[in-house]
Amino acid sequence: MNRQMILMALVSAVIILILIIPAFERVPGGHRSANEGAEAAAAIEVEMEPTSTPLVTGESDKKDQIPPLNAYLEPAPGGMRLVLDEKESQYVNSVADDATGGVSVHLVEREVYSGSAELGWVKQYNLVVVRPDTARIDTYPLYTEKAIDHGFYPPIVKLMNEHQAMFIKRSKEGDAIEYQLAVVFLGSGSIYTMPTFWKIHADSEDERDFLLSAHYEWNEDGHIVEVMLTSYGGKRWQMNLKTFKLIGDRGQTYPGAGDPGSSPPRPLMYPTPDLERFVYRFTEKVPIYISNHFMVTDSKSGKVIKLFSIDDSLLLSNSGPVWNKESSRFYLEYAKSGEEMGVVYDTGTLVFAQQIAFYDANGERSRILHAAKGERISVFNWLDEHRLLVESYRPVQRANGGWSKGEIAYKEYDVRTGKLTAYRHEQDASKLANGETLKLCTAGGTYDSKAFVYIDQKHKKVWTPDVKGWTYESDGNLYINVYEKDNQGRIFKWDSEERQLQLVHSYSSSDQTLHQAIGGWLMLGDRGRSSFLYLNTEMDPERNAEGLPVLWGNINRFSFKEWWNEGNEGVGSPKILSGNEVRAKGKSRYGTLRIRSSEGEQYLTDGAIKQYYGQYQVDFTTNEGRNISLPLLENVELVLGKPLGEMKVLSFDQFDLILFQTHQSQFKGYTSKSSNVYVYAVTEGGEATPLTFRYASPGGIQSADSIAIMDQEATITPSRQALILQSYTDGKFYELMWMADVREKTFTLTALRDRTEEYADLRTVVDRYANRLEQALGLTDIALPEGKMDEAKLRSLFTEKAWNNPGFQRLKTDFAKLEKEGNPSRAFAWQPINARYDEYGNIRVTFTFNLLYSIGWAAHLEAILKLDEYEWIFHDFGNLETEYTEGYKELDDDLGMKGYNGLVIPNALER
């Protein structure tokens, strides 16, 4: 042991002696702070007979004159709304809420007239219970209180299970304020009350004290069986909710930190999940400062198990001790003071740790994990009793002086052996054979981490989303609430079957705030109103007798401008072709499908776009050379941006699907929203057949040889043995799941999802960023609805790889050159296309530009937008492509845009 360690041990010993010596100076009947003595007093155990007397303070014979609370559910877009009627009340407010399983509760406070001149206006508390799956609502009156002049009252309501809820009730008896814990039975409304556990007398030292925290023990069924309450002044009560026994301390206190009104108060007790023990972190003499000295204590007896300290030169992460769920270990994260990095909050600092110390339940340190040179480490969460998932990263300093985590490597750490095992990043979550979600350990308060990760512990693989936020979990449903700087919120849901994120709701945080998840429902409070939106994230559409979803609107073949008919103006005269030309081709595992023109086909060009109309032969050639003729396609319009159209081929068990889209004009995506699609099935036996689309409508089952789908790149995606197509009908955007039955030659709609809100949300982002891209490219003849952005701020919205993308720089350089020469292009952005949320929570989009104001020459630049520090940024750009017209010279010769006819600058998008 070196000299420095010996000195540190001596200093710690002296500090501990200073702390514990006052413990032996007992003051009869007085409360002792743990800072004044670490020897806990004996515990009190009170056994009670629960009562079912209604909790009413004041004249109980007047309570019936108080009008009952009118709470009801009404239909709302996406679900239903809970309304708390303010009639007969000066105000109505849900002051606390909770949810478990399929039940949610609201503790509703309102000020009403008692009907008694003596009592006057009183506060009445009700419990409103909502079961959203069945749209059932129940209201139970809890208690009424006269005005109590004691401002610090954090209301508490907690569902013990789906049939019982506990709450804290206070009342005024003489000059004293009394606190009781009560349990209400949700079926009958019966209330069991426990004896008063805290009585605050006027002008006593407790008058400024208040309840600060509540901790719960859950049993193996997920039911709450015990609760521990603490006050700011350090009092502690423990209540067994099965035996109705109260365990409290006679005199010993464990004060919290902070100063109400200036520094936010925070508890310094860290109980085990089973509430059998707790770690207490001592404050300094001034309670807004926290020391590096700790105590492990037995919760029931109050016996001190261990006193320990860490060096004062180390700064602990604000989270303090974090226990495993087995209550057998905890850890502390820290860094040298002055080197903590991380982020500073009002209540402390979340550090990027240099070391993580691990302790057993007795407070004995078992191991210390050190970060590698130049790196920092943070615990993501416990994996089991002895193993944790740890983040390893290099801190990156931001332009504003703050810190963030660089690329994160995930490693598994075994406290028993000290072994550290790296996890390999996987880009596709579906490839994790034994995948499971692991939420960020919010108790640890890790900063700048993912909301959750998807890991395969057996094969040591990890998949990560790109969004950061707050997780809500209920009945196997995992939600991530993500905020932006512009007060916009987005809620993503983890699709456990598709293994990807899915946007379920976007909202303005000025209007709503997310409170709870209840299975497939979300509870959002309406700001400024006494109401809550219950949003159904699994809303099932109307179904017919066969169980098929009913689709409103017509998705049968889309009709475009009939340029081939005589009398249409402004389209020119089409040419008549002799036929027998292959217009599109698709190659599957079992052969090749071709679409071939017939005699009399009409043809018209529009720049690079080729338009055809007529009858088309369909033939399939097997790999062995056998040719199969399929039914003729009649009265079909084709729009092709290339000489030969392409077909998408998707492989399933024992068959392939070949999709033929009639409109394949990449550079006309800004004018056309739909394309017709035909689907062909080919089997491993070499058989080919067209499939008939079959779906339920309000008028019955509909059949069609083709349907209209959105003309977007991500329109067609496979989903196990089904296919997802996106269509626009009846004013809404739908995601439609189709199931192939090769034997019956049908393609049946089996599920649908309304994505209208998602597309509207995307539009609000990509349209704004198209404007920012215009400014970044140096374009001047543009309209900026939000005004011109500060150049430094604008530059901060681009990563280095996005800014240095060759396509982006080519455009920026050439636009600047034309401007300098006095021949500006007058280019501007068209509406972006192909916008979608990807599986990581990023936005993928193609920005489109009219390069030449008077010509209409299109350019496409692929992009990924990613949320970073609550703001969307241009994370990367992909390919830059422009229109091509054979033999077109004016672009080069007259307008100074040499090389932009069919320009392609490839660059793979990287997330």
C-alpha cells in the first residue's frame, strides 16, 4: 500500500469517527439526523386493523351536498378523450396518475362549495379509473379537506395491481396536519385506511418538511406489496400493504439535499428493490452540498451495516448508487473533479465516468472497472444479478462547449470475474436470433445514451436505434418519447415482430404531454384543459364477417390524363408503333417475366420521360427455357424514365412475387402520387400466374387485376410471408398488408394502418429542411417562410460528411460560380419526395430541385436526417442525380450548366 493510499484511509477514518461519535449522545424524544449520528434507532412496528370508513374531513353530514365529479369519455381522433367537467368547481385538475396492465387512474383535485357556510369552499379528491380497452370509466370519491396552509404537498397515487390503488391523504385536525396511507378497491370503492403515520404541528420544526420520495417493492406477479416514503427532512416510513403493518424509525433521519425555492430538493436514500436495505449519502453541513460519505443500513431494524467513503477529489455521477433488481449489488460511477465532462443539472452532474466501483449488499467494494486511456465508460443497465452492459466511448466536445459521446462500443462486464466482453454491432435487428430489448437504466440517469438497445446475449450482438428519449413500457409494449427544441414531440413504438421503430404519434409539447402507457394505449394530458387524450396505438380497423379489414375509398387502377385520346390539348400528337418491344423485365429465382408491346401502341415523349399506351403481352420464361403466355394487359399506360422498365422481385417460401409498376418515372415523382401495380407469382416448379387483388370495402368484397400505390421508393416492402404496399385513398395514406395465396391466385388485404399523421409529420420537417438546404447551397431566388438562418447556426445543422458530400459540393460550387458570373440559375427546391422514418427513427428523404427556373430541370439529392441534441441535422447525403434527355444541348450550350444532363454522382448513404 503506497503512502497516498495510507493517507487517504486515515483521512476517511477521521471523517467517519466525526460522523458516528454524536450518535452516542442520545437526546430523549428528539429526532437525530444521520449526519449527526450514524447509529440508527430501533424501529417501531405498528399492526393495525384496516378500516373502510370514508375519508372526510369536516362535517360529514354535509358531504352529500357536494355535487359529484362529472368525468366522462368522448370520441377523439385516434382514440378517446377523458374530460373532467369543471362545472360546479372553481378548478378541476388531475394532480397525479398511474397505470398498470390495462388500467389507469387519475387522482383528481377540485375546489367546490361544501354546502355549508361554516366549511365554505373545500378541496375534494376523487379517483377516476379508466379501462381504455373497454372504454369503461369509474369515479370514486376519496376524501374532502378544508383549506390547509401547507404548500409542500406532492400528491401520490399508485396502482398496486389492477384491482387496488394506494394514495396519501392529508387532513387538518386542530393545529396539526395528519398524513395517512389508504388503499381503495377499484371494484367496490371501499377504502382501507392506515393509522396516521405523520403529524405536523403548527410552528414545529416539521412545518417546512414535506414528502419527497416513494419507493415500491413489487412481487413476482408485478404487484406492489410494500412502500417506503421519505420526507425532505429525512423521515422514513415503511408500510407492508399485505399485512397493513407500519414500520417507522424512532428519531433517526436521513435528510435530502437541496433547498426548496432555490435548489431542487432530491432524496439521498437509495433503497434496494426489495426495500430490505438502503444506501444513504450524507450531506455536508449545508444541505445543498453532498458529501462522498455513505452508509448502508437495514431498513427494518435501522441497524448500520457499513460506513464507507470515496476520495473527495472524485465527483460522483448524480445518480448515486444503482442497485441490481436482486438487491445484491450496486455501483457508483465517478470521475476526477474538473474532468467529469457529461452534463450539469440543477441537482448535480451526470459524469462521463473514468471508473465504476461495484459493491455488494453489505457495502463491501468488490471491483473497480477502469476506462481505457482516452475513453470514458457508463453503465447502460444490469443484465442480471452479476453482469452489466457497459458503454465505452470517447467524449466529443461540441461547439457550445458541452460534451457528447462519440461512437459507443457496448461491452458486457461480469462483476464476479472482472471479464469484459465486446458486443458486435448489427445493422439489421432481424438477424439477432435471440434478440431482446434492454432499456436504459433511468435510475442511473446516463446522459447522451440510446433510449434502449436490442441485444443477443448468447451471440454477443447489439442493434441500436438512433433516437434518444424517455422509455415507457407496458404489457410488452415499448415506447420512446422524443423531444425537439421547437417543442415538437414524437412517440415511437418498438415493433417486436418487424423489429423496427414505428412512429405512432407526433404532437406539440405546448399542447400535450405524455403521462402514461397502458398496453397499446398512450395517455396524453391536454395542456390548459382538464382533459386527457387516450390514444390507441393498435387501433384495429372495421372488419367484415371474414375478418378482413374494411378499406374505405377506391384503390383500383388509377386513371391519369388520357393523352392518347383525340381532342386532348397541349400533349402533342402521339406516334403509333409496330409493337413487339420489351418494355419491362423482371428476373426471379425461377425465370424471367417480360412485358411486351402490341401493334398499335401509342408513344409520346416529355423530355427524358417516355409515355406509352396500348395492349401488352406478358410472358414468362423458365430457367429451362420453357415459355408461358399470361393474360394480356389491356388499355394500360406506361411511363418510363429509362429505355427498359424494371420489376421488383421478392422471394418467399416456395414462390417469388414479381411486381410490375406502370409508372417508373424517377424525376416526375413531384407531379405524380400514384402508380398502378400488377403482381405475378412464380413457383419453384416453373409455374407463373397473375394474382387478383382482393379486399373488403363497405360495399363488399372487391376484386381487381391491379391497384394504385404511391409512387415512392419505399412503397413496397416485404413482411415475412406478406407484402406491404402503401396507397393513398379517401384523403388518407395507408399501409396495406397483402397475403398471397398462389393456389387460389389471390392477393388478399389482411391488415391496414393509417399513416396520414406520419406523412403530415414528415412533411413539417422535410419542407423546412428543404428551405435550409436552399440557403446552404447559396440559392438566392427563393422564399424562406422562417426567414434566413444565421450562417454559423446553419452550418451546425450539417455533419462533416454531409457538408463534404461530393454531390452537395458540386451543386454549391456551380451555383456560386453562376452567381458570380451574373448568370444565376434561379434554382429552387421542389417538394421533397420519398420521405419516411426508417427502422432507426431517422428520416430518409430525397430532396428535389428545379435547377433552371424557366426550364424545369430536376435534380435529386438523397439524404438522412438524424435527431442530435433535440434537433434534426443533415447527417449524410447520398447520390446526386439529374434528369437526362438524349440529344439535349441547350443545358450545356446556353445556360451554363455543363454536365448536368444525366449527371450522376454516386455516394452511399451511411447512418
